[in-house]
Amino acid sequence: MVILKAAHKTKYRKLGLKISYYRKLKGLTQEQLAERLDKNLAFIGAVEAPNIDRTISLDTLFDIADILEIPAYKFLNFDED
């Protein structure tokens, strides 16, 4: 299990919320996204949940960006919140 640095917890939560937002905008369910990523539903649920601290690899983030057809930087631009 990966332990988050306290300084980054808010960023991971914002990242999860952005993934959820763009997934819904694309019209995909968590289950559909998980299937396309070859991940389980619990993983996607944990990433998107604002009350669960879950890390995500850059490979997975790039895969999500490809599936949702958006540039990966959109997930990491926290200034536009």
C-alpha cells in the first residue's frame, strides 16, 4: 500500500473528482471505465471517492485520458478549479 504525503492529499482528491467529471461528461459509468482500463470497479470507485485516499500511476492516468479523449494535463491543472 502506498502512503500519500499529507501535502498531496488534496491534489489526489481533486484528481479523482476530475476523473469522475470527465467520465460522466463522456457518458461512461465507473464499470465501463474500469473495464476499458482492465481494472476492477472498486479501483475506479476508490480513485473517484473524495473520502478515500487512493494513488494512481501516470500510466493509468494516461490510459484514462486516452479513453476519455482529453489531454492528461487537464487532470493536473488544479488552478482551473
